[in-house]
Amino acid sequence: MIISRLISIVLRLLQLASAAIVTGIVGDYISDANKANVNPADRFVYTIVIATFSLLASLILLVPFTASLTVFPLDFLFFILWIVSFGLVVGMHPIHPPTISTP
């Protein structure tokens, strides 16, 4: 029982750190876009919203209590939302940039 709680706390700390890093990077991008008078893409707004909700959930669930071990559906939902966010952000850039042919 104690090992599962320790693992839960470690995983919540990793979730908190990952969400904080993503929030910082995307927040910096949105700040730079606003300084350049450019609207940030909706996908970055979606990503920062998911990161913020993930931060809040990890902070709330970091406190070890019995229900914190049974919130697998919430964790699965965040997993799906993060995968969608990653797909949206990666989908912005082509894998093979267009090449310029010279005559």
C-alpha cells in the first residue's frame, strides 16, 4: 500500500513538472506572438489550456488520499488530450520542407 502511494506521488510530481514545462514554453511563444501583434494559433491556446488543467489536477491529486488512487479515468482523459495537443502542434510543421530547385 505504501509503495503504491509513493509511486502515485512520484508520477504526480512528474505530471506537474511536465505540465509546468509545457505551460512555460507555450506561454512564452504566445507572449512573443502577442508582442509581434500576431494572433497565436488556436492549437497553442488549446495546448496551454490542457497544460493548465493538468497542472491543477496534479496539484490537487498530489495530496495522498484514497480517491487519488482511483482517478484512472481522469488520467486517461488527460492522456488523450495531451496526445491530441501533441498531434496538433506537430502537424503545423511539414516533415519534409519544400525544396527550391535551381535551374
